[in-house]
Amino acid sequence: MNAIGVSVSLLVVVFAILLVLFYRMRRLKPQMAGYASQRMCPACGLITPRSKASCQECGKAFVNAPAGRQARR
């Protein structure tokens, strides 16, 4: 093989590697599964599970969001 053939082959290999990396980056999705199950206390700012009716730190009761607001989500 001459120098031009080696250069073209190397260029094709580098292009294929970049294409595979680009494809993998586009497929990545953020991991946000745990955020929906938490909320922040408006009084003290502690992150608390949605299953609790009041804050674990200060004891303030949570107010549920209006039904119309959740229906739009």
C-alpha cells in the first residue's frame, strides 16, 4: 500500500469511531426517575419523600397542589 491508501484508510477508521461516539452521545438520556418522588419543604427547605404528609424536620404539613394543575402534566 502506498502512503495515500494508508492515509485514506486511517481517515475512514477515525471517521467511523467519531460516528459511533456521536451516536452513543445522542442516545444518552438523563436519569431523573428519583426526582418525581421527592419534594422540598416550603418552610425549612428539607427534601422529603412525597409519601409523607408533613416535613420530617420541622413537622409542617404539606399542602396538596390543585387538581387542575396536575391534570395538565
